[in-house]
Amino acid sequence: MADDPRKWHLDKRVPIALILAILIQTAGALTWAGAAAERINQLERQVMGGSDLGERTARLEEQVAFSRASLERIEGKLDRVIAAD
């Protein structure tokens, strides 16, 4: 029964270097996954924080349009003053 090849077993033919390599590789993969998760969380926070960016852009566009209209009125008044002289 001890020589049954169908049973799983660990014998001394598995080198300790292989076991250490697998453990180091696993630790590296877990570290990489943790770093990737942190980067994703950081990007999610940036996206949530940037949600007011569209609103700010819309307000700036409105202010630019108002400034442009004011500038056109000023230019029109200057043209009338120059034409009256």
C-alpha cells in the first residue's frame, strides 16, 4: 500500500530550493496584486474627486461667454465714441 503510485506523496526528491522558489514567487505575486489593488483604489479616488471638474468647466465657460459679451459691448461703445469725434 505504501508503494501505490496513485496516492499523492512528498518525498525527499523535491528539492528545498524548488519549495523556496514557489514560496518566493507566491509572495511576489501577492505583493504585486496588493500594489495593483492600491493603484486601482487611488484611481477610483481621483475619479470621484474629479467629478466636480465638469461643473467647474461649465462655470468657467459661462464666465468666458459673459466676459466676451462685455468686451463686445465695450468695443461697440468705443467705436461709437470714435465715430462721434
